[in-house]
Amino acid sequence: MTIEAAALPPAIYGVATSSYQIEGATDVDGRGDSIWDTFGRVPGNVVGGDTGETGCDHYHRLSEDLDLLAWLGVDSYRFSIAWPRVLPDGERVESRGLAFYDRLVDGLLDRGIRPLATLYHWDLPQALETAGGWASRETVERFATYARVVAEHLGDRVGDWSTLNEPWCSAFLGYDVGVHAPGVRDPARAIAATHHLLLAHGRGTRVLRDVLGPDASIGLVINPAPVRPASDAAEDVEVVALADGMRNRVWTDPVFRGVYPDDVLAAWEPLADLAALHRDGDLDEIAAPVDVLGINYYTPLYVGARAAGHEGASPAGPGQDHVVELSGPPPASAMGWSIDPTGLYDLLTRLDADYDVPMAITETGGAFPDAPDEDGRVDDTDRIAYLDGHLEEFARAARDGVDLRAFYVWTLLDNFEWAEGYRRTFGIVRVDRDTMRRIPKRSAYWYRDLLAARTVRPTG
Ligand code: FCB
């Protein structure tokens, strides 16, 4: 039994992708290197030595992919813009890069699909990383310039915007743990990156508002998680609060309240020169009003105390070595992530209670084994169950009064899953890696039928 169309809350339904994961064509039309191009060239950084060089060849198959979106019947498509296509060295504007996004946006509008553009989904121009990357305050200025160039170019046709996608990953996976580009392992730089990403969001929001006016919808996309203790033992329960601060409140408190959480600041104090980093006026900029908070949700975060005998890595957080990230209870997706749709409900109701902000699910979905049959088709009932469960909890949160505006499935196409390369597939459409042929999985037909069965459609 899966969710009925009539049970879906009135909202925008769509699918999401990101530039580096699907576009390919990394050296075409003047595009510069991004940090993911550089990172992927280092053996050992990405499983199987995979890179985004080919991606899904979306750059060259744009109209086919637009037709696929139209076939799915989505209301909206969430994509990201590749900064190094638009400003290859971080400074010079490349009009051929902008022209690609003209074709994308115009193609969506021609098909009646509403574009949601994300400015930064992790592909920082390498030239800016060489100059210090997100650990440098200068990158904030560069981001503001980039935001203005893109908004001035596409703002007449795109009304929905996000500044950043999952800054937690950029800051902690990129600069603390080093498993994502740029592969740095330096807690002080991760703390600096956190601040500069927040500031880039705030300044970018101001630029977007200035260029686009009051009618545009502007937001930030984060990947918060409900944090759960590994056991009922007091030591395990005690570390939940700090892990919550590092994963969740460090983004939402500055953006919605204009303050950093005290417990996080205390953990960072010994590791970084916070007085030099956090300048007067920064928090006011970071707290620029936003219209919607984008939530990417896949799994709860389970933590325990090292002192209680748990071993493993800290859940990415400078100053929390005593906290250990643990795997959650089964079942799990192919990523090893515990599947728990109730976590989505818990998260949405909590964020609603604490911050009272309209929200959108900007990503949810699952990687599954996806063995194709002899015709290349994938009968992914596991993915349908995953999406169905999360839609049910989305609907329950809406019924309980949470202001929910949209739901986007991650993702349209099997693509370059960052450090996991192409081996982890999240798509509702399979991409044959030899031929690049797109083959909708059973989940694509399921989502299409569900959307088509709605009697109430979003307006405006
Ligand atoms: C999110 C990313 C997205 C994708 C999914 C599986 O963290 O935003 O690009 O990789 O995870």
C-alpha cells in the first residue's frame, strides 16, 4: 500500500540534481576546474578512480533530459549552477557557461516546469581554492559577485533560488575530515569555512534580493538530522546535545536568530581564533531574512560517547572527538544509512517549533542495489518503499501544521555520487554507463503516476 495522491499535501513536487554530478563536459565551452576535478584526479580519493568528467553527459543531452522531466510530470526541477562554468577562474565571466543555463531554464519553462536554481552545490572554482577556499574570507566576496552575475542573467526567468547546498558537507567533510574536496584535514580551517559559508549565504541572499526584488523565493539548503543516542546509557545521551549543535544548530541559530550556539563556540574556542574570525556585523548579515529553508534528509544521526567504549570517527566536528558516530539500526540503504522516515517527521516538527520557518524537502531518496534485468530495467521496489515512507511522513508533518512548500526526490539520474563514484545509484532513472542511455526505473513510473493522479495542482 503506497500513499494516495489525495493524501499528498498541496505543495510543489519535483526532482533534484546537481551540476558536477550530472553535467560532464568538464573542459567544454571555457569551463574552469572545480575542486572536485582536482580532488578526483588524486588516486584513492574517489572509489574506483571515478570522476565527474563524463557525469551523465547531461551537458550534451540536455533536451533529452528535459523531455524526461516533462514525461515525469514534475512541477519543478531543482538543479545547480556550476560556478566554474560561469566564472572559470573566479573572476572572468564566461558567456558560453551562462548560455548553457539559458538553454536549461528556457527548456524548463517551455515544458511548464518551474526552475529552482542552487548557486553552490560544492563545485568551487579551483582557482579560488588555491587562493584559500572557504577558509578565506575573500571567497565570500567572490561568491557575492558570482551570485550577482547569475541573478542578473537568469533572474527574469527564475523565481526560486537557494544560495548553498549542505554547507555542513562543504565545511566538515571538505576541510575537517577531508573525504570530500578539497580534501583538507584541519579543524581550524573547517571552523573558518563554516563561518565564511554562513556569511556567503547571508551576503548572497542580500544580493539576490537586491537583483530579484521582493517576489523571489530565496533560501538555504541544509542537511540537518535528528540526533539519537546509541543507547540509553547516560554517557551516550549526554553527547547528543553537542552533536546536535555541530550538525544542526550551528547553521540554523546564526541564520534564524543571529547567534552562534554557545556549546558549539565553547568546543571551538581551543581550536580557532574566533575573535579574529567572527567580525562585528557578520551575524547581522548571516541572519538576512530568507523565504524558505531547504531540508535534505536521508537518515538520523546516531551518536555515542567514546568514554562509554564506542570506537570510530567523530560525526564531523572539530572539538567533539569524544563523540562517536555509529551506524543506526537496520534496514539500511546501499550507503549503509539507516532508513527511518519518522526521522523526517521529527526533524520537521522540531525545526518548525524552534524556528517557525516555511520549509521544503529539497532532497530525499535512497541508493539501492538496482540490479537491471536483461532488458536493462530496474524493479526498485526498495526505492519506492523508501520514497513512499518519506512522503507519508512529509504529509503527516503537513497535517500537523508544519508549513511545507515542496518535496524533491533525490535524484533524477544515477550519477557521480561524490567520493563513492558511480557505484552508488540514487536515480529514479538508470543511466547505462556504457551507452549513457536513460532507462526509467519502476520508481520513476510510480512517481509519475502519483503526480498525475493529483487533483489539486500547485499554482503560481
Ligand atoms: C546529499 C548531496 C547530494 C547527494 C545526496 C545523496 O548530501 O546534496 O548531492 O550526493 O546527498
